[in-house]
Amino acid sequence: MTEPLIKIAGLYKLFGRSPSKHMGLVKEGLPKDEILKKTGHTLGLKDINLEINRSEIYVIMGLSGSGKSTLIRHFNRLIDPTEGRVEVEGQDIMELNDAQLRDFRRKKMSMVFQRFGLLPHKTVVDNVAFGLKVRGIGKEERQKKAQQWLDDVGLKGYEDQYPGQLSGGQQQRVGLARALCTDAEILLMDEAFSALDPLIRSEMQDQLIELQEKLHKTIIFITHDLDEALRIGDRIAILRDGELVQVGEPADILLNPADDYVEKFVRDVNRARALTVDTVMKPAKFRISAETVGEALKEMRTSKHEYAYNVTDEGYQGALSLDQLEEMDKSSYSDPLCDEHYYDSDVNVEPDAVIEEVIPDTLDQEYPIPVVDEDGKLQGELTRDTIAEVLSPHTEPEAEETEEAEAKEAEAESEAKKEKEKEEEIAKAP
């Protein structure tokens, strides 16, 4: 199994003059507000344990005060923990001396801030090249490299402008280009897009996804916006009051919230827009490997399936309907299977397609839609019922609650029956 690039173990942060003195209260489980009341210290993080893999976008999210910005500042030791380890490639960065830490920050990690953090008196190209200048890279080389990154983030022609002449979205692109220009393997992005207008924010998310497909950086992205987290994150960690509540892939978070806190986050999310086909598809129920109409008909009759997916050595061929084959003349049984025999000859979906985009395809289909990847391999099937179930979630009562309700109902019925019998006896009395 591949070792994680970053590992956080037993991380605590208690803000105040004597944090170590009061760590016992934290570990006893005293609530954040009680710790503040008793000690005057603020609990920032409590027993954080997580692993971040190389080349993934790892989103850390939570409401204001949840500890997400505190956590990201531990990755490059802008904040030192009260207890715990922060390891990067197996190296505990708490063991780095001042010179090693400066080198680590310059070469291993870059940071993109919410408020851009640009130098107003320097041109755009000089802002982008600033990290290289600090590392002692010659002017010609750093200017060339900075220009390349400006081109990549869509700011070609703006190199001689100053930050004050740019829009907020353009300034954030400069900040992103500056972080990328250092060739740091790890990008720390603290609410990087939250100060932008919704349209510009969406464009920046698209650009980050597009760049990541090419660069394969390890990105730790902080946000309070679940829609943003679901859109860009490979995995999401949710914090509440300094504690890690849930870690999982976007679909896990959305479909299986760990508790009421996470449930409130996901309640109003547009699931059709957030989920992809591969997160909700079911396994393909029945596969055959026929070459002729007759072979397909024989296999389907034997299996008693109404539909089947034909998969040969060459890969997925198409979906067949038993009713359609039964209607064919026996003289065609020796005919090789071709597009005219498949009911999905022009209808199938890819695993990474967004549910919202494929809903129209499911409406007129009697049978499930096959899910086929770009290599022509059958991955599963998608039905209207599956989509309806995912988009209209309902919570089943717990078994214990159901039994209790049934017992109460039975008791009420018994009492009602007794009352009725009593009334009848009274009515019969002389």
C-alpha cells in the first residue's frame, strides 16, 4: 500500500499562555466552552488524525470556528501544535530547525490566501516570480517561468499590470500562478475562492480542476462551502469545534453523513449536480457473450432475464431485449449481432457523467441504461428507480423505534377494545 504524503497524528492545539498545563481537561472530554470558562484557553484542535495521499485534492471544511484554518497552518508550521505530529514524507516537521523550516516552506509547500496576499508595488509578473527570487533564481529564468504560469492561468498580456489594476478574480489567478511557479509539490489553499463573486468563483474552481489534471499536485483546500468541496475534492474532511467528524469521498459524505451535523450540511445540496453515475450505478445484472442472434436468444431464454449485456473478447457490444429477439424470424438466428439488434445502440453513459446530465436519457428507457467507460468496458447499469431513490432520500425509522411504536399502537388498540367491550356490557345491563 502506498504511504501517504502527509500524516497528521494525535494533533492538539490549545491557545493560551499555558496550554500544556490544561491539556488534561481537553483529554477528559470537557467541551470547548467549558475549557474557555475554566482556563481562559481556547481549544483549536482536538486529537486530529488524518492521512493525505500524493496528488489528491483534500478538502477540509467546516463552519466558522471549526478549526479548519488553524489546521492548515500546522502543515507548514505557521502554527506549532500543543501536542502531536505533522509528517511530510515520513519527516516530522517539528524536528526541523529554523533554516530547514525556511527551506521546507520555500520548496515543498506554497500557499494561496483568501485575500490574495499580493505585493501592490510590484508588477504581476514580479509577484508571480517572487518565490523564485527568494530562492536566488536569476531574473531571466524566473521571469520566463512566471510568464508561462501567467499564460496557464489565463493572464497573458497582464504581466506589466499592477495588482490594483486587476479584478478580484484576476488577482486570485496571480496568487495561484505565484504558488505554482515555485514548483512546490504541495499547495495550501485557505478559503482561496471565498472572497470572489459566485461566477468568478465557479471559473476558478474549473481552472483548478483543469490544472490539477495536468499537474497532479497535492492540494489541501480549506472551505466552508459544501458545494465547492463536493465539486473539487477527491476526499473531504469535516471539522466541528476542532474535532474531525467525518472523512470520505464526496459521495460518501453526501449519501452517508456520519451524524446530524454533517446531515445539516448535505441536506440542501443539489444531489443531481453533485453526484456522478459511478457513485449510484448498480452492477450489471446479466452478461452474455453471444456472436449471433440465435446464441443470444438461447442464453437469454435459459437465464429468463428480460435484458442482457453482450460482452465479448473485444469488449462491450450492446444491450439486448428478450422481447425484441423473440419477435425476430428464425431465419435470422444465424445473423451476427449488430447495432440494429441492440436497444442501446446510441444510449449509454460514462461513469464520470453527472447525474443531472443523464436524467433525460433514463426517462424513455424501458430497461436500465448501460454504463460504459471510455475504453469500451461495461462498468454497471443505471435505472430511473436508482436515480429517484438517490435524489429523494428518506430516512427509515430505527428498528428499535419501529418496534416501540408498534408496541404502543398494539397497546392502544387493546385498551380501545377493552373500552368498547365495557361500553357494550353497560349497554346490555338492565
